[in-house]
Amino acid sequence: MSIHNLSFLFEPTSVAVIGASDRPRSAGAVVMRNLLTAGFKGPIMPVHPKHRAIAGVLAYPDVRSMPLTPDLAVLCTPGETIPGLIEDLGRRGTRAAVVIAGDVDKEAMLAAARPWSLRILGGGALGLLVPRIRLDASFSHVPALPGKVAFVSQSGALSTAVLDWARPRGIGFSHFISLGDAHDIDFADVMDYLANDDQTRAILLYIESIGARRNFIPAARAAARNKPVLLVRAVPEADDHPVGKFLAESLARPEDAFDAAIRRAGALRVHDIDELFGAVETLARAKPMKGQRLAVLSNGGGTAMMALAEMGGPGGGQMATLSEETLRKLAALMPRGWKAGNPVDLGVDAAGKRYADMARVLIEAEEVDATLVVHAPNAMADGLEAAQAVIDVQKRHGGAVLTSWVGEEAAAPARKLFAEAALPTYDTPGRAVRAFRHLVNYQRNQDMLMETPPSQLGGFAAAKGTARLIVGRGLAEAGGNLTEPDAKALLSAYGIKTQDTRLAPDVDGAVAAAEAVGYPVALTIASPDVARKWDVGGVALNLEDGAAVRSAAEGILRRVTETRPDIKVDGFTIQRMAFRPNARQLIVGVACDALFGPVLVFGEGGRAVEVIRDHTVGLPPVNLPLARGMIGRTRVSRLLQAHGRRPAVDVDAVAEVLVRVSRMLADNPEIVACDINPLFADEHGALAVDARIRVAPWEDTDLRHFSILPYPAELEESARLHDGSPVTLRPIRPEDTVAHSEMMGRMTPQDLRLRFFGQVRQIHHHQMARLTQIDYEREMAFIATRANKDGTPETLGVVRTVTDPDNRRAELAVLVRSDMKGTGLGSMLMDKIVRYQRARKTRAIYAQIMIENDAMIRLAAKAGFKKHPSDEDPDVVEMVLELV
């Protein structure tokens, strides 16, 4: 993960083409032609051992003979020549190269590049295009138009198809990049570069595979905070996901884990290239929405039904239920006998005024988050007049409005009006509804991006010592499977209610255990080799006395011996039957994805869980909002609501189970699989009836690392100010938003001006959320906090660093509440952040400070920072602390 030297790739001032050629249709000939035709302004130097000129440009026999060192080299030679050429270019001073050949010795090539920090795009790359600087360093047959969208793809064939598709549609690009085999430069590197490129409005990705997840997720999250990140992923034709010994392992397929990662990254996944470019236009034009409820306004029943049918399919969003007040307002605008409902029927003869009046009612309705206006052409209505009316009412009253004027020739003028007014417009109602879903899902993912799970849940402290003892016992067992009593004890240590379970070694022990727990009881086979006890006849329920228990136990042993003589039997588990007549059966589980590491599984449980396959996958850590989101993505969430005489489930109790399992996983990284199935959930809460957990020794691999770092509670520490009063220094959390805002309110205007390099009139809520909701992979903010007299926390100061993707430099900012100056707080915060960055092995910390900010300059100097004048602003000084 590095943006080091990428500027030479994307902003070169000179280009060499190694293996340039005049041979028609050869890579060397096409690259030379493209560079010359595009009009690149810098020197273009062809290299060929035998030709004196290529395409009319003076050629050079080898790298050493070039009159100047090229920023970028495009290598069009066979694979076996690449390592040697990379070595020559690195020695010469070139810092970026595009490798066209796919049959390259990867290790030899990277070893040749490493001493010179030479960055390589490829091998097997189509190349790259940067239309803004007229750079076409590719062998594409179609040039790219300039634009504000960056497109990054692993597939060269698809890249050329996209260029061919985009040009006649007038779609342009800020960058068009073919990664090829991504031996060096990968998606993460490119996203890190483009995230801060002011010429790029959105980043579009075509992904076949991801090789370095630890780089990909932080880069995607960082980019998605700045601009939309949208992607298409090629799905493998064969689904060779193995069936795991745990249900969660069978359910958490790689595609599910990938989708979970994209959601938490704040990006949006779509299904095809057409949808990809349509989605980025939708996000650019549509107004923000506060929810996911859609109202449809149409002059034709058929077109309205098309929208309704599309909304009935899978995906986000829902049709709004119009209130009585809204329906009355709409009825007042329509002839008598009008049928109320959503979709809203305008009537085939609707004039522009009716469109405007009805649209205004829906825009102003509290229960409507977005309005889709549909027009079907007919002889009784003027489509252009209706379009202008919708544009005018949206300008006056705002609101999220989408449009669909159906047809071709008759609809074209209206669509032109909508485009000029920057209103999203679509040729069919179905596409409009899909676009609405893009907005819903993108906003949902952006909300998920900003969630940072806290270190604890509602003041609950887990019994970590007990948990570690249980995990240790599991590690000592062959296979790492916990006994069911131990599995439930581990869950109980994290506050998850469980049904008391006893383990018996034989039939007599099972009878004794049943007498101890009380009848009726459930009896099951205890075996580390059995994932689904029902499948081997290993379950007996509602046993009323000792004779029934004995008979059932003997029957289970007989059936297991006959059908599965290969399995190890440890005895029986016995628990009292849980009488929960209103309970729904759910599953909560843990699995480890090969790429994205530990994942959580939630869905409908019971015996048919793999047949029903109503589940969702999420990345830990999760908090309550993220857990509720997981629950809401399943069909079973509807069954959790009240229906008939069955009361609603306590959904928050179910969400708490997910949060507690997430916390258990963070504290005990040895856990590699977990099934809680069934989890009974009803109006009284949640109860783990059956539980299985497997542990394995810790390994430092992607399989075991969280994709998103949890709150680093280990960095909390206590300190004292000069007057002896205690404070806590800890990483910032989302729940610090209110206290952080209050701290800002107690700053003097001068202190805020010195911190933010200008007058600060107001810090908006979304800005405050951005300051308190950080990605610990890339940023750190330590606050000094203590309790007010009323017991609420107050923030006294904050120190913040943002580290570049290479971990070379971290930018520093410090803010101490104006009334806390002179207390030693500034030095305390500075020492805390320096220790943290040194532990991360960051090379240097720097701070841009206004030259008049004497206090901050003195504080930095006291910590060892050296003063350097700024090259960009004479009123600013740069303070630098070298750590390595």
C-alpha cells in the first residue's frame, strides 16, 4: 500500500517506449501511435536496438542512450527481458513503468525495481490514459474523452470494451487505468492516489480478484470518505465454497463476505458496466434523502405498475405509505372519484399544473423521502410542459426528485430539460427505481462507514479472565472444539443468556443430569465430529422422566453406531426444555473468510437453515446500529414484528447478542468458528439454546485479522494535570460528538482561527461527526476527558494525526480548550501521540503552523520538532519530528 512515486505514473513530464516499433498492430507500434495522436506535450523517446526512428521520432538503441531520464517508461518487450530493463531504468532514475507483457517473472521484476523504488503498472496491463494531460500510454484502439470519473480495471479486454462503449455516449475520464496482474500497483495504491486528486469526482472499479485485503479496505474507506467509490465485481462461474463443519462456515460464502466489506467501506456495488456509469450520474445529480421511502407519481397505470414491480424485487428502499393528511391534500387536487394510494395516479390528461401541485404535496410529505415522477406520452398531455412544471416545483421546494419520461423521440426534449436542470432522468420506470435503490444503498453504506463501534456496550464489562481460561481449555483439545457447556459459559461471560447445559459421559450420567436440571429435558449427542445433530438422529426433545431419557439415549447411541461408526462420541448434553411459545428461531455465527477475515452471520435458524438461506454477513466489530442493519437485511426481520396474537420480538436484545459476539471475537482472536443455533428470540429477549465454538492458535494472517480495526481500548491511560487533577487520555469515539462540540464552543475565536487557518463561524454536525468518527487504520485522535460535576464527560483537548498510506509521514494537529492552557495538557497530548506514532514505526510527524501561533511552535519545539520554512505559504512554518 503506497502512493510513493505514483505521481511519475499519473503526471509524467516525459515518456519512453521500450520496444517501440513500426510493425503494424504490435504493442510497441500502437503505444507510440497513441502517445503521438493524443498530443502528449512532453518528450516521447522510442527505444529500439535497430531502428533510428519510430513513427518519425528519433529512436535510441538502449536505455542508457536516451538524452534525458524519462519519468515514465512503457515496456512493450517480451517477458524475459523485463527484469533487466527495469534494472536499467531504475539505475537511470526512472521511477514508474507500465509493463505490457503478461509472462513476466514477478519476483525477479520486483527485485529489480525495489532498490530504486520504481513503481510498476502490470504486468499484462493495457496501460493508462490521463486525458487531461493528453497522455495515452496504452495499446487501446479507442482514445478516452476528458472527464471527472476515474476507471480502474484488472481486465484489459473489458477496459477496451468500456472505452468503446463510453466514447459515443460522451462519457469522459480523469484517469483510465488497466492494472493487469497488479504485481506492484494495485487497487489500494490507485484509490489512495485518486482519493486526493481534485480532478476526480468519482472512482469506478472493475474487480476480478483482490490480492491484498489489508490494503484494500483502508484505502476504500479513505477514498469513500472523499468521493463516491462504485464497483462491479466479476463473480467466478464455479462456486467451490466448501461446506464447513459449522453452519456459519457454510453460510458465509466469499461473495457474502465481499459484499459485507464493500458496505462497511462506504462504497456501492452494482451488477454491470451500464449500471455502474448510470449510478455515478445518479449520485452526482440526485439530492440527499433522509430515508428510503419512495412515492411514485404517474399519468399512466401501466408505467406506475412497472415501478411498483421493480420495487418488489430484492434490494433497498420501500414504497412510502401515504398519511391521511397527504391523501386529503392529493384528493383536493383531483376530480371526484379519484382512487387514493401510492403510486399516485395523475390521470391520463394531466397538465403541467397538476404535475406541479401533486409533486409539491409529495415533496413536502413527512412520510416521503423521494419522489419519482413518471410520464407516458399520449395525445392528451404535453410532456414538455409537464417536465418544466416538475423542474420549477423542485427548484422552489427542493426535495429528492427522480424522473422517467417514457419513450424515445417524444421524450427526448423533456430529458434534455432534466439534464440541464441536473435532475436525474431515466428512460424506464424500472431503471429509475433501480437508481433510487442506488441512492438508498449508497447512503446506507456511507452511514455504516461513519460507525465506529465503542469499546464496551452500555457499561457492561466482559469476564475476560473467565473467557481466557475457557479458550485455553479449547486450545488444549485436539480440533479446538469447546464442549457445549464451555461454549455457553464463554457466551455467558459476555452477557449472552444461555440455557443451562450439562455434559454426561454415558447413559446413566444423562439420567442423573436430567434429574438435576429438571424435566422436561432435551437430550443431544455430544460429538466434535457432528455439525448437524438432527442428521444423525442425535436429538430427543420433551423427555418427561428418567425412563424416557434412558430410552432416548440408548436409541441415539444405537442410531449413531449404525449410521456413523466413524465419529467420536463424548457422551450427551442435557438441558431443560426452554418454554418460549412466541420465540422465533435465529442463528448467530462466526466464520473466517480467507480474504476478509472474521465475519458475523445472522439469519433465520433452526434445522433448515442451509435450505432457507435467509441470512446476512457483516464485518466485526459491530455496534447496535450496525447490528440492527444486519437484522434488517434479512427476510426473517419481518417475522420479528408483531403479527396476530404473537407479540413483536425484542429486536434490541437480538442486536445486543451480535454486538456481544463481536466483542467476544475481538477479545479472543483464537475463535475461528461459532454457531448459536437456535437463538430463541421473543418479547422477553434472546436465549442461546444451542452453541458450538471452535478455537485455534493465533496466526498473523488475513484469515484471522479484522478487516476494520476495533476501538483500541489498550491505548487508554490515566494522567494528571499540573494541579494534580486526573484526566483520561484515550482514542476518540463517535459518542464523543456532543462533548467535542461543547469543547469547540468554549474555544476563543482566535484559538479556532489559529487551529483551522481562518475564521470559523460554525462547525456543522456532519463535520463534527467526521472529527469523532475516524478509521483507526489511517488516523488517530487522542482526547483528554474527565467527568463534569453532573457526571457527564467533558473533552478538554485533542491531538490528531493523519498518516499517509506509506506510513512515512503523519500530519499533526493539537487543540487545547482555551481555559485549559497552562495546565500541562498540551505537552501531555503531544507526548501521547509521539509515542503512538513511534510504536507504529512512522518515519516522521509534521505540523503546518501559522507563524503567529507562538504557543504551538514552542510546544512542538519542546517535543523535539525542528522548524522548516514552508515552500507554499510565507505565513506558515512547518515543524518536523524525525522518528526513524
